[in-house]
Amino acid sequence: MNRKDAQIKAYELYAQGYSLRQIQTILNKVGIKAHFSTIKYWIDKEVHLCKEKSIEIPQELKQKIKDLLLLKNKEKGKSRFLSFRQIYKLLEVDLQMIGITSYQSWNRIVKDFIQQEWGSYEKLQQKRLDKRETSKHIVSKGKLSRNQGEWEIDATGYSYNGKHYHIFIARERFSGCFLDAFYKEVKEDTNTQYYNRAFNTLDIALYLMNLFEKYGLPEKIITDNEAILKTELITKGLEKLGIKHRNTIPGRPNQKLIERSFRDLKDKLRYYTQTHSEFAHALKTAIEMYNREEHRFEHLNEPVIPEILHQNIEYRQSNIDDIRLAFRERVVRTVRNNSITIDNLAYEFFMPVERYGEYGRKAKAPVVVCYRDLQDATKLEIWDEKEQERLGYAQLISKDVPSLETIDIKEAKNKEKRISKRKAKLTEEMEKMRQEEIKENREILDITSIFTEGEEIKQEESKQEEIDILKLFGGI
């Protein structure tokens, strides 16, 4: 007889009027060894469940529960709802008055309530989601895989001491170990802004290069659908290194195990920001302490320490030169006057083969494909337009050596945009002034024409008077 059958047998004997001691004796005679406290726990649990089933929820309270289950607000373009625990906190007094005194009881009752009102939790989701979100809502088909050598990469926001930060971090799925992180301070509130406004593709590429150099190459990288994680630089780089890249399905945040770990990490970060003067030190300490503490994960039977478990995972190794070759910036440019311009930087390049038959008006500037190292912008590797033949290298001839910091690159691009906008505005103002000047000149010409016509009429009248006088005195 298994445990479930023993519980049913014990409750049947209790319903017949046997005491707990008598039930223990009867079970021992039929070969079921159960402690007195275990039998008492079985009976109390069944009695409690029977009482829960007999609880009648007033109609007014039913309407409150229904309204709270359907209540939603928009965050980052997605619908957000209250959890069962949040609803329990809001209705705790009303629930205690009808005999629901614990969250466990409430959890069972609200699930029965949803079953009676809508038929299932999935139907409730379809009712409270928008049409656009309903099409993306997919019922979960089981637990998520936690294979060794799989990394999750995501970002989260954190506000501290009046400042807002975006933290970008990777986590190994099997061990639950957080890897290195980097962050940026932003002006906007981290709760309402997307993190791709704080980071760019170059930030992500350099971050991945550092991780691969330090730990090795993972089997798979799992990310969400942010634009900076789906660019050609990232996808092609991972493909060249033999790393699988998978994007989570939109509208299913439960696919990312890292989301739950962010909550625990932030709990530690709140403490260490009080003990450390700098945010960078607090973040580093919070990650170290999270990795060195015991955690209980669903796929493991016993508590584990992520840092120790992660040390036993073996990664494929690759030298830094191969990693740098995989993550190279690719641009298509035209060679003009033996030079190539990228981001206001001039590179000198001579075509290795003379282009016969292209002189004078027939001459066309050659189009080439340029590859630039993210950590060394002083040299370009040049290929033909179809990338079938390597043509050579182009050397930087600009006086100032370019900065490799992504912040400096972004500031330079923003400065170019501001200058171009200012030029366009000045051109528009000059054109407007020119049109006004032409209009004024036309008005002046019209006025002068009126005066000249008046003077001509007066002159003609005076001449006519002189002729009339001569006729009078001359007798003509």
C-alpha cells in the first residue's frame, strides 16, 4: 500500500469514529508503519480541506476577487496583473472573516474559483490579455531545460541614491552561477526604459569577447528579442565561433530563468550599496556572495553552491585572435582618391590591380567590403565587393587616433547629428531670408513704378499747357 492509499484508509477509519491511537494500531497490523504525528498530520489536512470546501464566499467578495483578477496595467507595452499573493494581501481581512486564514488555503480556493468562473487559468489569460497579446499567449508545455554550458544573457534596472543604472549580466543555466557584469548610469528611470537605449551592439560584442576569453565558449546563448542582440555583428560572430543562439518567444518571460535570480541578486545589492561607497564595488560583492551561498534549484535534489558547481563545467577553448576575428565590424565603402572614410576616419588604400578600361567618364569608384577590429581601429582588412578575394589592408591616415570606448563613439555620432541638424536649420533660415528679400525688392519695384508713372503724366500735362499758350499768343 502506497502513501496516498494509507492516507485515504486513515481518514476512512477516522470518519468511522476511531481515535488516532486506534488508527495507528490498525495500520500497524495491516503492515503500514506510520508515526502518530504523521497520522495526525494526515487527518488534520483532510479535515482542513473539508472545511475549505464548505466555505461559502459572499457574492460581494466574489465580485472583488473577480475585479482584482482582471485588473491590469501596461508596462513596457505589455499587460501586467496582480499575483495571487498580492490579491491575498489586499483582501486578507475579508478572507479571515469567512475562515480563510492562510495563503495556502487562499491559493487552493482561488484556483477553484477560477475553474468555476472561467473553466481554466488559460481561459482567464485569454480573457484579460489584449488581442495582440492573446495570439502570442502559449500554454507552457513543461519545465525549462537546464543543460550545462548554456548561458542566459539579459539586463535589469536598479535605482540607488537618486541614480539609475542598467546592469547587463550573463548566467550559466545549470549551475545558476552569475558571470561578469557591466553597467551604465542612465538619466531615465530604469523602470520605464528599455535597456537597448543604454547599451549598443559594440558594448555587447566587447562584453562577449571578454567572457569567451575568460571562461571559454558556451554551447548555447539564450537572449530576449532586443534589437541590439539580433544585429549582424552579434549573430555572425556567434555563428563563426560555433555557438548556438536562441531568442525567447515574445510574451513568455517565464522562459528566462535569469529573471527569478535577478530578484535574489537585487536583495543582496540593496544591502551592499549601504556598506560600500561605490556602486561598482557593491555590484561585484553582491555577485560574489550570491555565487558563494547555497541555493536550492528545481532540477537538483540538494542545495548547491553555484560557484563550486560552475567550476566543474568544461567549455571549449579558443584563442583571443579567433574571437577577435569573429567579432569584426563589417562595412561596405567606396574607394575614392585612394582613401576610405568610416566614422570621419580616413584610411589610405591602393587597389592592388589596375582597373583597365575605366578612364574618364567611364571610370567607376570601386566598392569594397571592410573589416575593422573592435579593439584596433587603425587598420582595415579589405575584400572585393563579393568577398571572394582579399585585396589587402588599409592604414589609418587621420592625425588623431580614434577612441575605442563605445561612449566616445556614441558621443561623436551624436555630435555629427547635432551639426548636421544645425546646418539644415541654418540652410532653411537662409532660404527663408532670401525669399523675404526677393519679396521686399518686388514691393519696392512696384512702388517706384507708381511714382515714375505719376511724374510722366505730370510732364505730359505741362507740355500740353505750354502748347496751348503758344497757340493763344501766336494766333495759331
